[in-house]
Amino acid sequence: MLNAVRHLIRLARAGRTLARYDAIADPRHIAALPGAAKFGLALARIRLPFEKKPSEGTDDRGERLSAALIALGPTYIKLGQFLATRPDIVGADAASDLSILQDRLPPFSLEEAREEIRLGLDCDPDDIFEELGEPVAAASIAQVHKARTREADGASRQVAVKVLRPGIEALLAKDLDSFFFAARLGERLHAPLRRLRPVDAVTTLAHSMQLELDLRMEAAAISEMAENTRDDPGFRVPGVDWHRTSRRVLTLEWVDGTPLSDLQALKETGFDLPRLGDTVIQTFLRHAMRDGFFHADMHQGNLFLDGDGDLVAVDFGIMGRLSPKDRRFLAEILYGFITRNYTRVADVHFEAGYVPPEHSSHMFAQALRSIGEPLMDREAEDISMARLLGQLFHITEQFDMKTQPQLLLLQKTMVVVEGVARMLNPRLNMWITAEPVVEEWMQSKLGAEGRLLEAGEGAASLGRFVTDLPELLGQAGQAAHILGDMASSGGLKLDRETTRELARAQASENRSTRIAIWLGAAALVILAVSQLV
């Protein structure tokens, strides 16, 4: 009971802050709230005579909402960033408002940072860093310092040191407890809310934040992307200094370059900015489709142009993953819209299981045509892949497509990436830029080479099955022996009809298993012969 009171007080304080910043949802959303929530909201909106409106002079609701979440602290900033990727929960308008939220907070002191490094690396900072400067960037979870190391060979090297905020774990845990309380209460009191599964949403947010609190996970993400992209043209990631990295401290190669947020400085470099815009788009698509692992926070502040003309990404706290099924889905729908093959795009949705089979694929293809054809009459610079995906997901709701959070994160990231690319080249042609990457993926996965790879993977799986077959048969025999003992001791009794049904099912299963084994053996023989020829 006492915990419930604490949660209610914290949530009321948060609601009061949102109200003071005039960041509460518009009247259409308020009308859909239950009576108790409307009453609480009305109380929160009352401003006392001596209170000043913090967002005076700001008409943009997205800016007011961002300011309110920043005032509420780190957990609410992360909640806002998370909800920006979930228009299925907060609606498209609110997700758009939240997309401008910047993860910035005042820095903590250098002395506090030194203490965190001492605890995190179990040594004095002066023993491992020749210099450690003031913070150069501060966010909700951590901040970054420029430092210098002295290597074993005597060489001096500049590095970036990321340090978690003091006490951040306890603060996030307290706020997340209140979020879970609110989600459970909402599901209990408001039946329509259950469809959106708010408890599951908070669970996802909590899992994401726990990963961000372990900087070794970010280091691992950088290492994985470095492996994936070692041969990619025009793109690289900073190197990780694993000896100076722990759960609370991350040390990376210092990136000397021009941030993409400084357009004037980029122009002064004389680099081909339209080409850089192409690199941004193609890099993102290549990572998403080829690797299924992409940087999910590719805004201008996290991208740099180095002296060699390479695009360098930093801040790998938020990453996205796509399964092979999702990657094929993305590539085929993009290629289908590029080639105006709406029937194929519809088929892909049904093959992936995203649209229930009771719907008509022809009707779905017609709905897709209603999205694609208007694009063909527009100027290239007016065509947005992110908007296309947004319209696509809106259409799929009408065909009972279940929410796919990983695809929503993909779409949110594409919105940001497109914005960066169009800043560099306002006349960017998305189709021409994307086509070589999409075609490369289609050829590698769906062409002759891809079919051979799939056949090899299938043969390997079959080989593992045949290798494991004796063990499986042994387990089946053991299970039969146990069942026999149970039957003889009177512990298991089946009537005559049930016995007959089980016998028929067993016979059918045995036939299917024998057929599968013989087909598998034949396939292995064919593959073996082909290797000898």
C-alpha cells in the first residue's frame, strides 16, 4: 500500500510537470481517457497564481513536450525516445512530437567523473590517462570526456572516455517501478488499453535501458559493427580500447572530424555533400538489410566526416536488429515499390505472416497500389521512404497486421537518416540512391548465389539432424520405457478408442519421419556426389 502511494505521488508530480509545460495531449486524446484520468488531468492543468508557464512563447507542442521530459530527468527522456518509435501506442502525432527530443542534460563535475572511473576501472585515473579533460558532451545516461593515453610503446593517443552518471542505476530503477505501476493500473482499469500491452512496452523499455547501463554492451556493438563494415566504402566506426573499458567506463578512439550538424563547416571542407548524402542512406540500408544490425540513432550529432572523407558514427547506445525474415521483407517491399510490383509486395506480407491469411492478397495489393502510384507522379526530392513505410504500416493496420516493434524502430531510424541525407542534398533521389544496395541484397540472397547458400545451410541443418538421430531415438526409447512402467503399475490408463487414435497418429508420424529421413539421406548423397564430380 505504501509503495502504491509513493508511485502515485511520483506519477502525479510528473503529470503536474507536463501540465505546467502545457505538454498534455490534445483534446481528442483527452476525450478517450477514463473519467478518473480526466479528473486528475483537470487538476494538474490548474496553474497557481504565482506559477510561471515554463514554455512561455513556445507554440510548438513537440518542443514543449521535449522540455517537460528533460525537466523530469533521464528516465523520462528515455521514455520519450522509446515512445517516439511506437506510434502504435501514442499515435503518429505524438510520436512525431517526441522525435525531436534531444538527449542532453547538464554535465556532472570532473571530480565526480574521476571517482566513477576509479570505481569502474578499479584504479586511479592518473595511472591510465595522461590527461583527462572537462566533459565535451553530456546526455541522460552518461557524458564524454576528451583524454590522452600513453601506450606501452611510448606513443601518445587521444581517446574519448564515456562515463555513466553517478547514481543513475538507482534513479532509473525507481522511475521504472512507477512506470510498471502505471502500466498495470491502466490495464486493470481501462480495458481498451490492454490491446496496446503497456506492461510489455515498459518491459521492453526497461530491458533497453539495462543494456545502456552496461557500457561493455555498447563496446560490443561497436566491435560487431566494425567486423560487419570492415570492407564498406566511405564508412567506419571508432576503435575500442578494451583495457580501459568496463561496465561503467567506455574508452574509444577519439574522432577528429566535422560533425554533420555543422553544415557550414561541411561546405568549407569542399567535400561532395550530395555524395555524402548518398553514403548516409546507402550505409544505413546496407547495415539493415545485409547485416540485420543497424545504428538506431543516426542523427547529425552522432555522425562525423573525417579527414579521409569517411563517414564515422559514434554513440552506439541504441541499436536495432532485424531477423532474416525481416530483412527479406524490407528488401522485397522496397524493390517491389521501385519496380511497381505491388502483387509481389503483398505476397511478401503474407509469406512473412504479417497479414493474417483470411484477408485477400489481391485486395491488399490494391491498397498498396494506392500508396505507390501517387509517388510516381512526384518529383524525386519529394519521395520519402520513411513516409512510405509509415503509410504502409497504416494500411496494414486495416488488414489486422500485428505491431512489429523492430520494423517501427527501423522506420523511425529511416526518418532520421532521410533528414540527414536531405540536409546534405535537398534534391536527393531516394530510389536511385537505394536501388544499388537493394539490388545487391536481392542478388546475394535471392539470386543463384543466394539459393546455393540456402541449400548449403539446409544441408548443414539436415546433417545435424541425422547426426542427432541416434540420441533422439534413444530418448524416444527411454520415454517408451517410462510409459510402459507407468502402465504396468496402474499409473497410466487409456480407453480403447484413445489407444486406437494414438496408434493411428503414431503410424502416420512414423511414415512422415521415415520419408523425411530417406529424403534427407538422398539429399546428402546427391550433395556428396556433386562434391566429387
